[in-house]
Amino acid sequence: MKNIKVRLTAMNFLQFAVWGAYLTSMGNYLGIAGLGDKIAWFYAIQGIVSIFMPTLIGIVADKYVQPQRMLGLCHLSAGVFMLGCWWMGFQAGFGQEIADKALFITLYTLSVAFYMPTIALSNTVAFTVLKNHGLDTVKDFPPIRVLGTVGFIIAMWFVNCAVWENGAFSLTIADNAHKFQYSYMQFMVSGLLGILLFLYGFTLPACRVEKKKGVSLAESLGLNAFKLFKSRKMALFFIFSALLGMCLQVTNGYAGPFITAFNGSPDPAIADSFAADNATLLTSISQVSEALCILMIPFFLRRFGIKIVMLLSMFAWVFRFGLFGIGSPTMPGVLLFVLSCIVYGVAFDFFNVSGGIFVDKECAPSVRASAQGLFMMMTNGLGATIGTLAAGEVVNRYCSWQDGYLVGDWTTCWLIFAGFALAVAVAFMLVFRYKRSEEESKPQAVA
């Protein structure tokens, strides 16, 4: 039994290390590669494919291919396309623009399209294997999933410190233009990790395919969950889910270029600061906070209830953006950057996890799975896509790429984002009506 947990932990570690290798550092390279004005689109693509790809791949895994094998095949496809991005960057050279930008975007899109379904597939594999071995998913899955976040963080740290220069590899936190976080090498790391997980996936215990009889196409696609919009409470919840989802990818896309831009400051103390040289390492505090905040949710749910917990998330987004707007890479301003990264755990977890609990509690068993899919589509699909593109328009309005740095009026950008989050929080507080039940005050296990 212990061996099963270890093997699933390794799967989750690799699952999110693939993503962490480029998700928060990609923006720095895109600016150098001549794609700086397209950063928003690179992150919006993740939301667009999340609207339909997880469902389509899920149907295949439900009916035709065992989930652990489907997981491996998706990672193989994603890894190969990501290595294609690496190869195009390699051909261009360090610090050079990509020649065929359309092909680069196409390869990246195909990679993401096959990666995003693996997030759900890895959960399916973990739950199925645990149940097949008589283990408790509520008790045994959270420690396994937390190691996924650890994998994400370690991949970020590696990319931040790894250097490939003149044919030699080294790890350093000093300023260096050949760091992986500024180059195409981050795509190589992601691609190789994906292929490793493809091989590892085929060694996992089999998850038998169980064909469901009498299920309509609409039910297979999760379309029956849309009838939940007939309920005012659920309709408001999903609308606010989309509005809050607009915040999700903003800092993933722009925190790195924002902090790195201080390298271009005429003040040597700012240009050579640790924060400016190690943006990916600094922002990794956000993922550490995310892992720790998951453990706090049961207490807050018992003490305050779901609506207050979701409100805390919304106001945390205000601080996440606002602290970036007034901080700086040197003392004492860098402490505001650190605090912004700490509150990210509350901003991300308290809505995503508690929102999932709300959906599970309020929906009938017949549409519960589809409703969870609708919740993810509204937040990580529709909301994240619109929000990322809108954020890109704001950043491109106030900032521009100069000598490899995205410089401009960043304070205005972050305060606009904070103002939007504040408006959503106040509207949710006034419009959304939810009476806390006695069940919410009882201890709950959170996966």
C-alpha cells in the first residue's frame, strides 16, 4: 500500500513539474523572442483549450483507453510539441527573435492542448488506483496532491537558477543572460519531463475502462449542468466564478516580466537587486503559500462558512495586485512583493477549493460531476481567457518592450487589476445571498 502512495506521489510531482518549468517564467523569454506583445495570448490559450479538451480527452479515457495510458499519451504529445518550441528557440539562438512566430505559437498551442487534460486525468488515475487498493481518497489523496505543488516549485527553482553557457551547465542565482528563465531552455526542461512522465505512466497500475450505458451525448459533454443557471443562486455563483477567474493568470503571465524589468533601472542598487535577478525564485513563494493554505481551509470553513471564505479570496486578489503596484525590488519595498506572494495562497485556494465544495454541496448527484466541470470551465476556461486578454491590453497600453525589458507605468496596471478585483468582491458581498447551514460548522476534509 505504501508503495502505491509513493508511486502516485511521483506521478503528481512530475505532473506539475512539467507545468512549473515554464508557466511563470515564459513571459521573460517571449519578450526577448519578439513575442512580448503576445504574452496574454500565450496564457489565454490555456483557458481556451480548457473549455473543450479536458472533456473530449475524458470521454476517450472513459470509453476506450485506460486513464493511465491516456495520461502518458497526452504527456508524450505535449512533450514533443514543447520540444519543438525549444528547437525553434535553439535555432534562433540566445537573445534572438523567433523567425517563424506563427509556427512557434502553433507548437505551443498543441502542447498546451494536450497538457491541460492531464490535470484531470492525473486525478482520475490517483483516485482509481487508491480505491482499487482499498485506500481512502479523502485521507490519502491530499498528501499526494501537495507533492504536485512541490514539483511545480522545484521546477521553478531549477529554471530560475540553471544556466547553459558556452556548452557548460551550472546553477547560480547571480544575474546571467543565459539563465533558463530568460531562454528557450525552459521548454526543453518541460518537454523532457513530459516524456519522462509518458514512460512512467505506462508502469502505473491499470485503471479499468468502465463503459457507461444509457448516457446521452449531452451528458457525456457535461451540457446537462447548464440547467443549473435556472437557479438564481447557482447562476450568480458561476457568473462570479468567471469574474474572479479573470484574475487567475494575470500574475502568472506578467509578474515575471514586471519584476525582471527592474534590471533595466538606471539605479545600480535596483538593477542588481536579488529580486530583479531572480523573479521566478521570488514568485515561487506564491506556490509555497498555495500549498500551505490548502491546509487552512477546513478551519476557515468551519469558523466562517463558504461565503466568507470566498470573500476572503476576492479581497486577497486586491492585495495580490495592489502590493505589486506599490512595492519595489529593494528593501523595504521587496517585503511588499513577498507579502503579495504570500496572500496568493489565500487568493487562489480559498475560492477554487471552497467553490468546489459549494458546488458539491448544492448540486444533485446526477449533475455533480458535470457541475464541477462547469465550475472549472467558468473559472479556468472562460474567465481566465477573458481576463488574460484584457490584462494584456492594459499592459500593452501602459508598458512596452525596451532592450529586452517590459518597462512602463506598472503601478497603474497593477492598481487597475486591484480595482477590478475590489469591484468583484464588493458586488459579490452585496448580491450573493447564502445562508450558512449547520453542516458547514462541522469538520470537513478537503482534498
